[in-house]
Amino acid sequence: MKRLLRVFAGLVLCLALVACVQQMRLSGASDLPAARADLLRVASLNVHYIVLGRETGDWGVADWEGRRVSLDGVFRALEADLVAFQEMESFARGSDGSVNLARDWLLARNPGYRAAANGDWRAFPSTQPIFYRPDRLRMVDQGWFFFSETPDVLYARTFNGSWPAFCSWAEFEDVQGRRFRVANVHFDFSSRSNRRRSAELVRDRLAPVIEGGLPVILLGDLNAVQGAYTMEVLEAAGLSFPRVPSATFHFDRGLHLVGAIDHVGLGPGVTLAGGPYVVQRQFAGDWPSDHHPVVADVVVE
């Protein structure tokens, strides 16, 4: 028995050491360089859904009211020209999207932004909006498709029958008249086959856009670390993924134990000018979400 206890204690010590090493290795500087007018700053942030029927506890209404100032703080700190959000959902039942607390809060607090990839929830899934600055960008088109056998059916369930997941997208034109598309994705965290098939669908949808010469930026929560097969699939469409240097998921505790799972993908005609950066800090004494935002400065040719 004593020997078993020593072995157990040794394993616990080893795990603690590994966790400490990971925390040090995957933590980084949280301050961003000032945004530059000659660059386009893009960002991605999974804000975690809000459970409307849960008054107290994690991710309930009271939790949202406590962290919403922090979410506004990090959003402002990004100084981004566009931000792709995932899980921006106030979850009730089914696909009812008539209430979206996080989207409406941020738009009300930040009148210099508008929401693309957004619309009446009965015709457009609005839980993955792309906020943008209309003084720098004009939205010219938007759309969606679901990670499903029937991708063009609204709220279609995923390939294995789990909760609906999708890609929202919007096309923009900058003040110089240059057009580009932003794809905003959130892949399944629990099913490898769902992730792979979702990536294959995104590849197949984006490949002709890229081949047609339109610059593409992919943002989102891929639930995959650098070098994963999921990312290899997307690279086959012509995207490249600059390495995100630190953790983006932190268990809502500031624990950096896993490499970045939120990424920025750049197609031909989009050049990385700075970053990616990860903002790993609290605002107003709270974490905005269980994810950190990933940010990049780019040039669209």
C-alpha cells in the first residue's frame, strides 16, 4: 500500500510539474501594439453562450451581468476593424434567437461598430456575427452554411446529429475599393469526425472563392491545435495559418494548459503584418469568457 501511495504521489507531482511547464510555456504578453491606420486589424473571440433559464451559476444570467463589463473592456482594447464572434448566443430552447444579450450589449456600448453575418434569426443564424467598423469597411454580402449533410438548410444538425454548427461569412469593401471575404467558424469540440467533415465542407466552399481571386480571411474556434489534420484540410483550400504563440482557451480560470485552438487563416492576397497576438488578461476584475481573443494585423492586396 505504501508503495502504491508513493507511486500515486509521484504521478501527481509529475502532473503538477507538467501543468506548471505548460502554464509558463503557453502564457504570453497580453498587451497589443497600437492599431495602425494602414493595416487591417482582425480578431476572433468565443464569448461563451448565456443560458437564459439559469438565473445563477456559471454562464447564467447573473454571471453574464457580472462579466459583461469585462467583455466590453476586452472588445475596446482590441481596437479591431472587425471581430468574428462565436457562441454569441443567449440560449433558450431550440433555435430561438430572438434574444441576444451579448450582441445587443456590445453594439449599444460601441456605436462605432455594426454587425455583419447577422439578421432575423428565423432566416439567418445570428450567433456568429462579425462586428466591423463602417468608417473603414462596407459590407457588400453575407451568408451562412451549416456543417451538415444538408448545409443550406437553416439550423440543420451536424453530421453526427449533434447541435447545429455553422460557418457565417461576410464580404467587405474597404475605402480603397478592395474586396475580401471573412469566414467565421466554430468546429465541434467533442467529435473528431465532425471537425474533419466540417473542415472539408469549409474547404470545398472556400476553394472556388479563393481560386476566383477574392482574398479570404478565416477566423474562429477550430478546436484544433497547430498542425492538426483539421487545419491541414483547410490549408488545402489555399489558407495559411500563422502560429498563434500562446493559449487561447483557459477554462475560465486563466489556466493555459492547451495550445491555441482559436486561429487566423489567410488566403492569397492577404499578408500578415503583425501577430498573431493573444490577449490573456482580465478586464474589470473578471474574465470576459473562457477563451482569450486572438488578433492579427493584415494587409489585403
